[in-house]
Amino acid sequence: MKKALAMLLSITTVATLFVTPVSAAETNSVLSEKQTNNNDTSILVESQGESELVSVAEDDSTRTVTIKNTKTGEEDYLKYDKSSNTIYSSITGKTINLNNSEISGKISPDSVSSYSFEYISYSDIRNALGTTFTVAGFVALVVTKIPAAEFASGVLTKIGEICTAGGFGSLVIPNDSNHGIKLHIKTVKYYRTRMGRRQVYKITHQVMSVNTY
């Protein structure tokens, strides 16, 4: 988990979490293959001879995102408690209260398609992931907070650029609540009509871009 990840990523998507394939012009190492393993969702992030599997398991009360080093077997996890709106991190042993956090949902419930921004402060990232920023760790944090998150083409490459800021292979996360990473989110609601009533049957969230702020 603590080893630096380079910009070139290899992503395998499973079940309901989708990563929009990145074109060969952006990176040659992104895989568009989709596989299904029961109801679990996974992303495989590979770089510099290392690979980490980010897996999501969800029930009515929690969403647990596990980060596993596929070579060493080392695992960490983030657990989102839906009732308390908190995230517990096994990496730091800390609990993040999203009610008081910079990770904030601003998604309109009325539109078929809507756009919003999520601001995740460095201090919140630090509380969740420790002092070192890695792509797998940040992806895990995003999918812990945003259900069935998708990543548009180029977004993961941009995360990799942020991760390797300064050319040191990883970003040491400052304890700063005023700055962090901003996500541009597109939300789409899918409707169908049953017995004359129009009802939402699926909602998707796609990360369109990421930047620091």
C-alpha cells in the first residue's frame, strides 16, 4: 500500500464499478476487459512491478473497500457506515465524520443528469490513507464515499500525475484542511415507467476530472 505508484496504470473492472477505458494515446497499460466475480467490484492497479487490488463489498448498512497487495497479500480497508455517515480507516485507525468533512455531496436529486463538485481536503485524505498518496489508496477513498463510481477517460492518469507530483514517485500528504483534490462529478438517473408511474431504477456517478485546489 505504501509503495509509490507510477502514472501508467492497469485497471480491471468488475461488476458495477466501471472505469471508462483510456485510449492508447494516454497510456498503453489500461485494460478494458470486464470480469464478474459474484457481486464484488474490483479495480486492479499495477505499476513498477507492483499490483494492488481495490475491492468493494456492500450491504444495507456498510460499504467496505479493501486494498490488497497481490504479491505480499497485505490488506488494508476503508469502511463506510451509512447510518453514521463516517469512514473508518484500518490504515490510520481513524474515523472520518463526513458530516463535518470536506468530502461533501452536492448532487441534485431532481435532474436526470446533473453535475457537482466534491472537495476532498488533504487532511481528510491523510486521515484515511496516512501520509503517502497512492493511486490505489485515493481510488479506494473515492469508491468508499461515492457508490458505483465511474472514472472517465484520462482521470486515472491525472490521479497518477498528482501522485507523482514533484517527481518523487509519491506525494507526501500535508495536514492541510484548506487544500486538496477537487472531483467534477456527473450524476445520471435512469427512469422507467411501471403502472403509469415514472420511477428511478438506477443512479450512476462518473468522475469527469480531478484537480488540486
